[in-house]
Amino acid sequence: MPTIKFKAKVETIHNMDGTFAFQRVKVPAFSRNHCDMAAFRKHPRFGSYANSDLFPSMICRALTALGVGSHVRLDDIPASVTVDASGFLARVTVTLA
């Protein structure tokens, strides 16, 4: 399974009255260094495009289809995303099918 991994700081969002609302992680602009390229080269859908200039656009479309936007809310994590927020930076792993 091809995976995309990145680290990001957890951001806390508050309501207007100062109470806690939710936490989120900003999703970076993905490049090849975030991806497990060996798995992407073997994948039937991404394999022929793994070394082309079309690859970043294909990754963005696949992430949009999975429900991953510009931020990942930690209280509403999509099914294909895992977040380990135990350290200073959260480790986010997205698994594409």
C-alpha cells in the first residue's frame, strides 16, 4: 500500500469565548520526499506516473477523494489517515488504496 508521511505541529482552535473547540494539523504541499516511492512505483494506478510531472497532481486528487483537505481535524480524522500526536510534532500517515 502506498503511504504518504509527514510531521506537523498540532494547532489548537478556540471559540470566540476562549473555550476549546478542536485541534487540527495543517497538510503541507506534498512532494516526492513525503511519499513511499517504491510502493507508488509498484501500484497499478500510480506506477506509470510515479516519475512524471503528473504525479503531484494525481496525489492531490487522490487525497481530495479520501477527504483530506488543507487541514486534518483530530476529532474528525478520515478513515485512511492515522495521526500520532504524542510528541511535539504530530506524525501523520495517509494510506492510499
